[in-house]
Amino acid sequence: MMTQNALKTAVDQALVQQAHALFHARKYAEAAPLYRQLLQQERGDFLMWGYLGISLRHLGQYESAFACLMRADALSPHSPSILMHLAVCLQLLERKADALNMFAEALRLSPGDFNIHAFFAYALREFDMNAEALPHYNAVLAQDPAHVETRWQRAQTLLAIGNYAEGWKEFEIRWQLDHTSPFWRQAALEKSYTSKRWQGEDLRGKKILLYPEQGFGDTILASRYIPLVKAHGARVIFNCQPHLRRLLQHIPGIDQLVEGEVLGGAVDYHAPLMSLPGIFGTEVHSIPPAVPLHVPTEIPAEAARLLVLAKNRLKVGIVWTGNPLFTGNARRAVPLARFLPLADIPGVQLFSLQKGPNEQDLVDYCAQPLIPALGLYLNDFADTAAVLKQLDLVIMTDSAVAHLAGALNVPVWNLISTGAYWLYMTGRDDSPWYPSMRLFRQTEPGEWDGVFERVAAELKKIAASRKP
């Protein structure tokens, strides 16, 4: 018969194996309680503290994760791996200087470590240090040239610094990302196509299917390439998201508009929209202009009534958050409260263009009389386009409406967090893709105060310059 101590050891080992199995299956919410249970029995095990810390980090509990990893570091000082995970927590806590110092120390202790280089590169990119990130991505690829995630991150970094020639080539690696990526489903669907992926071949007498692959904003962005495809002589079939159908229906070069139909076997070629910039060899200086979009002559009646209330005030549309289901939305979004002081500027009338669950924020902040809600009456992007053309300015955090305003040449101030989408490049306050767009960037991670101070100062100047 087993002794009590032997039985306890057997149970512990089984629990350890169960916790590790859950951890490696990325079931962090299930693994974390088991590591806590094990640490109640043996608090001096630095590995358990480390695994618990990493699990909590994946669960978004960054402060607790950092504390657990600090305990692991105390038990096993100077471990490059633990220092690396501590640095990742510091990055997520937006403690830039501390994170960079910690990464540098981890790399000093283990100069060739694949994972340290990879995480360090990602952190530098999140801190808008794209040029500094490239050597670390290159170090990773020197060890594993086929590492898909690193190639994808590097592609976006190249585009962010304006190296479009190399960036577009690497951008195609997105189709090889794993099933957790938004590209995986489209890549799987594409395998059912019997047609050929278009790479710039002569299209005279041929049919080509163009289709979106990412969000609404990316579709609006890349729609400018549809006439260029048509110029190759093809019959162009465009598979369009329903909410964009009216807006994009009259783009020159579209012969047939479809929704949700898989026509890969009924055409000669197919191409995803976001591959077109690379196919046409787009450089920063050669970006084609946006195409004409369909703007209805009439706007929804209630939206029109609310706009009249502004009288001669500066009519400013606002959006404070994008799609909350997008994993990066929390970083780029702000609370509605950030915009409320702008409503106090003399001569300014704010209007909400917000759609989705966050429309409720106007009620929660008791802001409905102060900021009329136009978003309630906008059924698709064509309605939104009609309203945008009635506004003097749009101020917003990054989402599809920014692309729409830019494509319509409506003045838009896009409030940008660090680690922003590659489209907004590095160190610019304008966009070569949208001449009417002005960028207000964070100077430090998570630092929105300065952004809104600059916005308020500029808005006051514009409002004061208008005749009463």
C-alpha cells in the first residue's frame, strides 16, 4: 500500500501533467486554477509561478501576471525566459522604458534566443519603433526563414516604414497564418476555387472575381484598384459585403456585383482586394486616388432633422470606438467621456456617428441632448456617406468610418494609438492614401491626454475662424 507521502506525490504529478496539458492547449482559464492549487502545496517552484504568470497574461490580467513572474524571477534570478515574459507584461502595461530595458537584459543574457528576438520585435513595433524592430525580425528569420507569424509581422513593419516594394511581397504570407487568423477561412475557401490566383496576367476576354478578405475599411481602401483591374480587359465580378453594396455599386469597372457567392469555379482568375496594391507595384508616391463612391442625394429623414439643429455651428461627427470584437480595438478606442469637452467649444456641434453596442454610451453618459445620435438612423455605409458629406469635420479613433471619410475627401482627424495599423506609417501626421485625413498620434503608449489637448486646441482655432 502506498504511504501518504507517496500518494500525495502521485496526485501532484498527475495535477502537474494536467495543468501543463491545458497550458500547451492554450486553455489558460482552466490551467491557471490548477497552477494556483499546486502553488498552495509548493510555493518555491519557480516554474509553476512562471506558468501561472503566463496564463494570467493570456487572460488579460497583466498586473497579476507581472507579480507572479516577479516571484519566479526571485526564485530563479537572471533567467532569460522569465525576464522575457516580464518584459512582455511591461509592454502590455504600457510601461515602455521598463519593457525595453527588460528585453535588452534578457537578450544580453541570451543573445541568440529566438523567442526573445520575436517578442522584442513585436514590442518595438507596438511602441512605433518599426525601424528598430526589423533587425530582431531578421534575427528570428535567420534561424527559421519559414516562420509564418514573424514574416507576417515583418511585412507590416516594412509597410509601416514605407518599404512597399519588399512589404507587399511579404504581405502575401498572411494566407499561411493559422486558423485563429481572419485570413484562414478565406484561404480555406480559396482552395475550392478551380480558377487561378491573378498575379497581373493579361485579362483580355477573361473573367476575374475580386473579393474582400478583411474589414469594411480595407475594402473601401482597396476599392480604388478595381478600375485598374478592369483596364486589363477583364469582365470584373466583385463579391461585396452587404453593408457596402450601395456605396460601391457604381465604381467604374464593376461588371457584376455579388454577395456571398463562391464563383471561384465560374471565372478564369480570382484575387483578394488587399493583394492588388502589390500586384500593381504600389509605392508611397504612386498610390492611386480613391474612386467615386455612391452618395445618396437624400439622407435619412431623422438624421436630416437633427443636422438642421446645428444651424451655423461647425458640424463635427465623432466615433469613439470600432468593432469591439476586433482583438486590437481596446488599444485604439477611447471612452466617450474623452470627447465631451469638445462639445463645450463655442461654435461647435458634435454629432455621434457611432454604431453598434457602444451607441448605448450616449445614454450612460446622459449625453443625448448634447450630442445627437445620427448613427441610429444609418442603415449602411451609403447612408453614412450621405451624412458625412453634410459635416464639416469628423474626429474619431480609427475604424471603417475613417476610411470612408477619407475616400469621400471629407476632412477627418484620425486619433491614432501607438502600434497603429501599417497604413498610417511611422512619424507622419498625414496619409498618402487619404489627402483629407490628418493624424493625431499618441506620443507615448496609452497616452490620450495630449492627443485630445491638441485636438481641442485645433478645433478651437477652426471654430473661432468661422463667421458667426
